[in-house]
Amino acid sequence: MVLQSIRVLDLTRLLPGPYCTLMLADFGAEVIKVEDSVTGDYLRGFEPKLDADSAVFHSLNRNKKSICLDLKTEKERGYFLKLAETADVVIESFRPGVMKRLGLDYETLKQINPRLIYCAITGYGQTGPYKDKPGHDINYLSYAGLLHVMGEKNRKPVIPAAQIADIGGGAYPAIAGILLALLEREKTGKGQLVDVSMLDGVVSWMHMLLPSVFAEREVTRGEELLNGGFACYQVYETKDNRFLTMGGIERKFWKVFCKAIERQDLIDCLDAPMEKQEQMKQEIQAIIAAKTLDEWVDIFSEKEACVTPVKTLEEAMEDPQLAAREMIQTISHPGLGNMKQIGIPIKLSECPGKTILPAPKCGEHTELILREIGVLN
């Protein structure tokens, strides 16, 4: 596997860091999850649980090993330093300054391992006036201005159900940064610090919003093409209280849609002013409300109109497209039997990722790894 020679020490908890190291582990990196001796990763305690650990923990921590170290003690901090000598990557998600107080910051670790790549995922980065602030996904979306334009016109902002800042703003930039640093190390022989700010990451997602602001045009919640302002990019409720999405922002798709709902008079109104858009949304909603979701799915099944049903999570898991792409996998767990897992989204033709090991028990590999580095007999 492409990353099989890479050893990663993962001090992160919860979502962004574990997602990052999951992706590395799926492609062969040896990820050693360094957990606190008392509590371990907080995510283990979430509900629902499958055994002693949460379903979410199992999902995010497959293909990894776990050791428990109390980094506040000199002895076990020494174990970590010894382990860092053997590592290619260290990744942590503490607030700036925490690792320095422990004597385990990048400046310290690079003295014992100049090839080490040290990735820090934080809310606001290692610099700037907010660097010491606490935060979660909703806070980074708020500061970026993204939450302000999410939701319906004249209603409060809508909290997204998936964690945009954690995954898109934190985990994926960390993955990219680590891989870029590994590539650079091949040329220079030197490691480096990868400083990932989830707020930075969210801002980098906003190429369809911020250029309008730069051009001095106000961007308003529920009034833009891609945030619910237009009839062609909209969610409509069906007769059976389900929902249908229309994403036909191109004229060719909008034309097919208008013909299917027998409103050809709306074809030339694709880019109509906001007042007309509001009128069209109401008229189309009345049409969509006259039939059930299944009826509309049948009507649009052979039409290229960018019309899709809003599926429940349970329905989505049975979708044939996800099955074809192996995005829902079943692995064998020694204590739980067959277990469903989210698949690997990056498909490489020559060195694909693999789901091999279930998530480790807290500290399951402590003795094995400490013996390997020679600190236990």
C-alpha cells in the first residue's frame, strides 16, 4: 500500500484529526493512536455504543493501533520522545502552547528527528488574535461568514448536519499538508510544521461566495443562486411530506424540468429577478405538492433534469450507486461480528486503500509498541 512505510503518531481526539489519520491508515500508514491513560479519546464514550466504545469511534478509528501514555509524567513523556524518533508524522489538535508546555512541540521534536512532519490542527491556527480561543465546527462557520448565508430568507441560519469545518476545513487540509510535506521531504530530507486552521479551511471553501463580496455585491441568505434564492436550485415538498431537489441551474436542465411539470411558460424565466423567483417557487411548490415522491421519481427517472429525491440516511445506505462505489462496507470484528463501515472515498487504480483492522481497544497495543522501541523488556 502506498503509505505502508509511514509511521504516524496521532494525539488527536474527536473528529478532525481522527478523520485525517483514518485516511492515512486506509492507505497503509501505521497510525499509532496515543491516548490519555485515564479517559482515552473522548469519542469512545459517545452514544450509541457497539461495545465499550461508540459506533462513531469504531467508524473513525479502524486500521489503527492504540497506546496509552500519560504525557504529564516524565517517564511516559520519555516514551513518547523515543517513539517520535521512529515516526514520520506527528499530528495533534491541542490549542497552541499545550505541546510546548509538555516539552513535545515541533521545535523540540525536530531536534531529535529532523525528518519529522508535525501537523497541528486547531480552530484558528498557530498565529493571530484568536489562536487561543476554544471553538467547535459551528464557531468556525460563524467567524467565516458561511453560517450567515445558510438557510431560508428571513429565517435564522441553519446549522449543517455534517461538520464542514472539522472535515472540509480541518481534516482534508491536514491530509493534503502532510502528503505535500512528505513529498517535499523526498527532495530535501527535512520535515516541517503543517499549521492547519479550521477557520482558514472554511474560508477556502467560499469561492462561490467571497468573490461577490470582493466585487462589492452583498450576498444574502436565501437569495442567491446556490443558497435557495432561485426556483431552479431548490427543495420542494411532495404530497406525502417528502422532499424533491431540483438542481438545474443550466438552461437545458431547467427546460426539461419545466416541460415535465407542464410549465413551459417558465423556461425563459430561469434567471428572472428575485420577485419572479419567489413567485415561481410558490407555483412550482403547488405543482410538486400534488404528487408523491415516488410519483415524481418515476416521472423524472429517464429525464436529465438534475432532479433527485431527498433520501433518509437509511434509504441512502441502500442506494445502488453507493453500493457500486463500495462506500458502505462490511468488516469482521472479533467481538461484534460483521460490522458496517463507511468506505474509502479516494479510489486509486494501482494502490487502493483497504479496510483491514477494526478500531483498537484503548491501549491495546501499548506493551507491543513500547517493547518494539526498547523501553520495555
